[in-house]
Amino acid sequence: MHKMLLGLCLGLVLGPLGCLSGGVPLDELSPEPIALLYWDAEAARRRSELIDAMSAGPGQGSSRRGVARLGDVADLVTPDEDASARALRLRRIPGRLVLFRPRTGEIAPIEAAPPNARPLAWSADRRWLLFNSAHLDAGTTQLYRYDLETGEVRKLTHGPAHHPEGSYAPDGSLAVSWILLDRDTRMAGLDVRPTGGGIDERILQGIYPSSVQWSPKGGALLYVHADNRAEAPSDRSQIVLQAAEEGAPPDLLARGREAVFSPDGESIVFTRQSGHLWRLARMRPDGSARRPIGESAHNQRNPAVSPDGLHVVYVSDQGSVDHLYLRRMNGTGDRLLLREGSVAFPVW
């Protein structure tokens, strides 16, 4: 596997001023790799210029704010032809699925993965990385598994439905979201595939569940019921916890998006809208004890918690490119992890 070594910025970033001392020490971090979608410096520059140009178009305003949305379900189901055309233009500057080691700054591209493959989840033993791609199935988004030991990629889902997201349960069961679109049908839902295969169990139908994730304790699924109404003054998306059983009642925990469990299952980290910005927050699995995770004057999106539960990485759009940042779960020690290029969708 081809590997590139990138230098790390030793500290915090203050816009274009560069790095200052401080932040979480690198030897404090988990050595486990972070899977993410990555654009090198040249691709990031071209992509940023395209986003800025589209954002300056009629009706776009400052829509660039809020971090890369490549592979978002809205790209699949939106009736807005202009939005679909914008997404297609961005895909022409593809990112690569890579493994990033935060202690060393090493970036290892997953050569077997197609362009714009989006990482979704690790298996409990961290041998398998689940990702999606629309590149290999005539534009229909499907789920694939990358084997970290053998380097092999295996296709897990098939059309005609899109399968944008999924997550591994502790016992190896696979939760799979789906969207069926044709001339007469627009349906979405969530299924669970048993360990070793077999007949999928329908858990949810009628809404699209984004940010699907199993509880580390098993038996329950975390997801977001997104509210994409443009006229709403603030985001009203709901974070939901539901038993992995057909007809189980959903437990609405809080408003927010991009919810992920801590490895011990005792906390949920998510993003919530505060004014015009998105900020990191955490809560207990019953929705109580909600509180922010640090502060920032910039957007904080796509959180991922470290395997030891001590740190959270996130994507922030300081400047015109999306970078990878990190802080402790108590909100201290902010630092830039990747200075060169642009990133999206970290999974740690």
C-alpha cells in the first residue's frame, strides 16, 4: 500500500497565522487509524474554488458554510435539479478513502476503494471498515467492506435501492439504511442483517434514518431524523434511539445531527445548531446531561470519538478548506491534526 507522510502542525491554528504551541500532545492520542475522505492540497484548492463559485451564484449566499456534504442523502433524493447538478460538479474533483494515523501524521490511501468512497463504521474488532460508494454500481450507492488484514473489498448490498449508510453491531449484525426511488416510488427505511447473512429484518420504514449507529452495548440503534426544510429558522432534526426490533417506539433524545456513541456507550456526541454555527455537544443515552464540548468561533461537524473514549475529532471550515481538528472529550486541548489538503467524514 502506497503511503504518504504529511507533517503535523504542532498546536492550534489561528486562521492564516499558522501554529502556536499547545493542544493535546500527540503521544496522548490513540494509535488506531482514523478513516476519512481526503483531498490532497491541489484537489482541495480546486474544490474550494468551485464551492466558492457555486456559493456566490444566485440564491446560494453563504451555503458553503457547514463542511463537505459529499454522499449526503439529499444528493440522492433531492427534487432540486440545481442541487443535483452542484453535487455532480463536486464529484468531478474526487477525494480518496484513506487511513490517517494521528500520532505520526501518516496517510495511507486504501487503493482498492473507488474515488469518493465515504467511510461509515469500523467493526467491533476493527478488522473491517464499512464504506459506501456510488462509483461501482451505475450510480446507485451501495455498501462495501474493506478488510484491513487482507486489503480486500467485498460488496455487501445491491440495487435497485440505494444503501447510503450502515453500522456494525457488537455481535457483527449489520444495520443498513435504504432508499428506493423510481418513477412511482419514493420509500426509505432501515433493515438489520443477521450475523453470517440470512433474511434482513425490517426495523423502520417511512422515514430516512441518517447517521445510523449501533449502541456499543447492542440491542439499540441511534439515528437522526433529519429536517431539511429550508424555510425553518433553525435546524429541527431529531436524534433518535430505538430498540432494534420492528415496531419499537422511537425515543427522541434531542435536536441535533451527526450523533455518535462513545465506545463505552455511556455518552452520545453530536452537533447542534447555535445561531449560524454548528457546535459539538454530548449527552447521556437517555438525552439527559446535555452540555457543549468546548467552544469555537467556527463550525464543528462530523464528530468521531477515539477508541479509548478520551478524544473527539471533528471537521471545521476555518478559511475555505475543511480541516481535521481534535480536542479532549472535556472540551480542552484543541489542535489541528491535518494541515495539508481537505477532509470529510472521519471515522475513528
